[in-house]
Amino acid sequence: MTGEVNVRELRRVLKTKLRVPKDTITTIEELLRDQTIVPKPKKQLALKIRDPEDAWVLASAVDGGADLLVTGDRDLLDIASQAPLRIVDPRSCWEALRQRRRWKRE
């Protein structure tokens, strides 16, 4: 699953920063929209996160009932110990999946 806020941010980055062709962006977005897309939550969580946009990403994951948030974003990784779900970087996720670890908070 992903959040509507993630899809919008991805579209913006692909278009403005990476200058991906419009038809490629459309294809990517269509593939994502075949999956579960969590609408933008009504409110953010009561956690202090440096980037306000990242607060919406976390709120979307929580609203969507995610067990795990995989991100390379330092602002989210820095608050992982305070979050209501596990937040890991992509390498940690990959290693855990390889070892078939469960994603329960410890």
C-alpha cells in the first residue's frame, strides 16, 4: 500500500527533478493505483517531524494499517523509536525479508 500523498510527491519529483516523460509518469502512477492507496489523513500524528510533508506520509501509513514503513528519508528514520509502527530503511527491510523476520514492534 501507499498513500495519496506519496503518489503526488512521486509525480512531482519524477516531473520536476528527474524530468521523466509524462507518459512514463502516467504508467508508473497507473501501476501504483492498481494497489491500495490510502487517502490523505484528516490529521497528522502528535509527533514532531522536521519535514511537515513526512508527517503526512507517516499518518497515511498509520491510517492504512501498515505494519511497516520502508523509507530512506532521514527525518522519518530519526523518529522511528517514537512512531506507532516500525520504520526501517530499505536495506534493513531487505535483510529482514531475507531472514523471514516478522515485523512486530519489540
